[in-house]
Amino acid sequence: MAAAISVAKAVTKLRRGGGSRPSFPSHWIPTPPAPLSSSFSSSSPAVSSAAEPQFTSSQTPDEERRSGLSKWLLFLPGAITFGLGTWQIFRREDKVKMLEYRQNRLEMEPLKLNNLFQSSKELDSLEFRKLLCKGVFDEEKSVYVGPRSRSISGVTENGYYVITPLMPIPNDPESVQSPILVNKGWVPRSWRDKSLEVSQDDKQSSEKATKYVKESEKSSWWRFWSKKPTNVEVQVPDVTAVEVVGVVRGSEKPSIFVPANEPCSSQWFFVDVPAIARTCGLPEDTIYVEDVNEDVNPSCPYPVPKDVNTLIRSSVMPQDHLNYTLTWYSLSAAVTFMAFKRLRPKKSRR
């Protein structure tokens, strides 16, 4: 610092006096500093290389395995949807075979039920076969299953299916040999309510008649002294034999939204053949048929027999399975394309 001050004083005197330039020791003359730009540019690589840490992409084997697994998981939705589409193809083939099987059996000639051995073991071999059944309906044991809707000319009306036991005719070899259950067809709600009221009235009238007979027997004291037997005439109602052309069916498989049947309160929401047979006082292995007779009496339009074509249809037809296949395959292609796009390296922007 002192040397710099002395040099500055000497320079000042030289300017004022204009004398000869003094000589200074070499160690007094400071070296000029290097230019800032050059020194900074020359030293910046060293500084930057010393200041910035060197990062390496070293990953553990567990991390690499996890990253590879996460990449494969992106393709999992595409694989699942592709499998569902393939499953719909097999479902469509099974449905086509099932409907063809039903149609072929329905086109066969009806069999006479009196020549068949009625057993639950043969139910599978008889299902979807037309049977010709002759007997007498026991209307008092009819069961109403529903509600079931029916559309007529675009108007939907609620109603019920009527299931009535068909009893054998005594001394008639052409009739059924044991009772069967027959789904006579669809009836409106008003028809069901009216039939229930009539049955209740008949029951009350029969109970009143029985009570009146008992009271009259008690009041007639002279019967005890009479030795002559009393001839009682019993009026047998007229029995009308009917012939039913029906298709052998089994119990329905209700969905989770259908409530359970309540036999005690006569509430039937789906067809359960063993339960209905027990309610009617019949064996559980009773054969159940659905009437498909197309000859309907115009004077008595109800019950309406089932249409045979409804037995060849299903809730999910083959065309629906084909639509589901295309939907699943389209979804698989979309999610797989998104996975490839997600894993593709992005281009660096300049």
C-alpha cells in the first residue's frame, strides 16, 4: 500500500515538473490486472465444473423392476377389454346353438302325455317339447304369478300368469295319468281381482251352508227317533274335459331385484315349480307346461296363451353379443393406443 502511495506522488511531481522519469524498483510496479471478460471466460469452465455436481442415472435393481412393472400395468386395461370381447364371441356362438336347439324341438310333433313316464328325471329330455295333455282344470287351486306387463298396440297393461293344475279324468285312458301344472296364459289385473272375489264368495257361502246344516240337525230332535236312513242327493258339478297343447318348461331364475315368493299370502313373483306344486297339494316333481294353443275363443279372450316365438327369443340375442364384442374391442384399441403414447419418448424442444 505504501509503495502505491509513493508511486502516485512521484507521478504527480513528474507531471508538474516535467523532469526525467524516475526509475522505480521492479517490485514497486504492480502488475496490471487481467481483463475481466477474459479472466471470467477462462476461469468459468473450471468454476462451473467445480461448482456443479455430476449427477448419474444409477438406479437400484428394485427401482428398475418397479419402473418396468409400472409400464406393463398400462397395458392391463387393454388386455382385459380384449379378453371380454373374445368372451362375447364365444357367448354368441353358444346362444346361436341354444336358439337353434329350441326351434328344432318346437317344430316337432306334439307328444301325448299319457304315454310318457312323468318324472323329474325326464324333465331335461322333455324341455321345449310340445305335449298334448287332456284333463280337467281345478280352478280353485289356481295360482297367479306377477305382475307381468303386456303391450297391446303400444299400450302397456299389467297382469298375471295363471297357473292351474290339470287333473286326470277317471276311466279315461286318453287323459293324463297324474296331475300337471299348466300356465294357461296372461290375464289382466281386473280379471284376477274378480276371480279372487268370486272364490272368496263361494267359500263364505259354503261355510254358511255347512253351519246351517249343523244347526238344523241339532234342532230336529225327531231324527234321533227315526230309524229310516236319510237319502242325501249330492249334486256333482259338470266336468268339462280340455285338451292343452303346452311346452315343457322349468322354474324361472329371478334376478336380484325380484322379491321372494310368499306362498302364505298368495304372492308369487316368479315361477317356482316345486313351491307351487306343494301349495296345490301336488308332488314337487310335477311337470310344468306353458299353454301355446293358438286357437283362442273370441268370446273368452282371457287367458291369452304364450306366443311360441317368445320361447325362441332371449333377453340377450346373438346380435347383442356382436355389438358387445365390437364395443369391447374398440375400447381395448383405445386404451392400448393411450398406453403406447404415454410410453413414447417426448421430443426435446429447442
